[in-house]
Amino acid sequence: MPRTPQPLAPTPGSTVLLLQPLPPADSPEFNYLHRLRQREIRAAFADCHLALDEDEAELVLRIASERVLVLRPTLAQLAAAVRRGAAAAYADTLAARQGNEPILTLRSFERREAQLLASGCEPGSLEEALQAPVSLWRAEVWRERTHGSHGPIVRMGLSYEFKDYYGDTRMDVLPFVPVGVREVLEIGCARGLTGALLQERLGCRVTGVELNPQAAREAASRLAEVIVGDVETLELSRTFDAVVALELFEHLRDPFAFLEKVRRWLRPEGVMILSTPNVGHWSVVRDLLEGRWDYLPMGLLCFTHLRFFTRKSLRDLLELGGFAEVQLVPQRNPVPASFAKVLRKLPGVDWESLDTQGFWVIARNR
């Protein structure tokens, strides 16, 4: 299906909106985000129709990146501000409000957005508006944005730009990779940044496996070797001291077949290192209590997750897959005090699970 929005049917007196074009989504995760964002835009600008040419537009909605999340309450408030006379309005970023902490669920993002919208708008600047992930402009201001006079510029609401799905460097894996490993297989190596880190810090040789051909081409410039393919159909005749697969296990159709392959690919006493989310984390539990389970392009409820684990179900699956010596190390993200107060009224609460956002899995091949 086409990824560019189709023009809305014009109605008498409707506003003409130009949506700045975006590059095609390069993954199913961000294709999902694209569809979500387009739905929110259509809902917020229901009285608009889309222009195909800048000269026809009355308003210009700029979305700076395919990785940006913005919802209809913020979009509607941006539109209201511009219609009241603002030259431009732009959404604040979650990073500006609370550092680099990622959003955990869509519902948690909605709560934060509602708080910011309730506080009203703040004065903004042309420079910040031009850099903002989401901004709405009067068309004449947008066309002359680098010079000339303009009316007030305001900021309000919330947007969030997800990290580059293929460009992450996972420094947190270093403590779990044994010193002295010579050959490492990284499954889902993306652009090779984590594998390059392992080569630099540990002096090992990293072979990457990557499904996305474009990301694999970049990884090939960083790693000793890159194999393009799906690990669920891939066969290798070599063995390795360690197999690393970060945020991959939950995406597999057949985890048992994967574990059997890893056991064959590991040398005796070799180690498998996984990182995988915990569906028992408080953020998911709180959403479920409100009847919510919303997918996002990455994180605990990633759109392409096929499996969801708690500590017990993860350990059971690993043992059934042939790994008897398994260590699970929790990745902590504690329950907020306000939610903990509610949960203390309930019997049998597993606080360790609620505090755990994900698990490091360290399993030895015996």
C-alpha cells in the first residue's frame, strides 16, 4: 500500500493543509508508527484537505522524521493556536521534559501529554520551531521562515522521536560477554555498532547476521563479516565462543529451533547472551488495569513481538530448549510510588517482576 497520505475530500470552507513528505518507512515497526501517525493527523485535521503543492497550502504541518510519534490532542491544539493567530506552533519533546528516558507504553505517553496540554502554551522561538520534530505553520510564514517578520510562535503538547532502530550501540552488553572470547556471533547486528564496540573493547572477531539488507551493508564496513539472512532459516557450519542476540528472542516464530541452532553454533562452555523484555513490568500491568494494550514501534510492546515473557515463562522455555544453566539478570525500572501505593492493597504482588523492565539471559552450553 502507498505510504503517502491520500488527499482528503475537500468540503466547503475547509482549510488546505500541506503535509511535508517523509521518506518511506524502512521497517515494519516504523511502518506501523507511520499508519498510527496518519490516523492521528486525519482525526485532528478532519476539516482540512491535503494540498499537493506548497503554493496551494494555507497551513504546513512538518513532521521531521519517520520515527516521530504525535497524537491528535497535541495536533488539535497546534491547529487551534495557529487559527487563533500564531505564526507557528510546535510540540515540545519528551527529551526536553524528562531527559532521554524512553516512553514505555502509549498510555504513559498520553498521560504526560495530557499534563502538558493542561498547562497551556508557552512562548517559543523560530529557531526551536525549525528544529522541532512536529510543527505547524501558517503557509506564508513557512515560505519565508528564514527572514522577514512573523507573528507569535508558541509551543505546547508533546511529541517523541524514537531512536534509530538499527543505529543503537548497546554498551550495557559489555559486562556479560566473557573476557577472552575470540569469535562472537551477533544475531540481529543492525548497522554493526554494538559488534564494532565488542571488537574494539574485547579484541574479538564479530560475525553479524542481519535480515535488513541496507543495515547489513553498513554493518559490513564495521564487522569482520556480515551474513544477510533470517536466522530462523539460516544454517552455519562454524562455531563461536559467544552468541549475542539483543531484543530478538521475542520476535521469533520458533524459539526452540533458534535455541537448538545456538547450541550447535556454540563451542563447549560457550555462552549465549540475550536481552528480552518482561511483560510483567508495572507499565504493562498498569495499562492492562485500564483495559489497554497498545503496540509501539519498539520497546515492551513492540509491534513485531510474537512472544511475551515473564521470568518463569522465559526460564521454562530456555530449559525446554536445552539450556540447563541459565542466569537471568533483571533490567530494573522500579514501580512509581503512586502506583506502588495502589498495589500494596493487593495480596501476593510480585514486586521483583513489577520492577523488571527486561532480562539479560546468560546461558552456557554444556
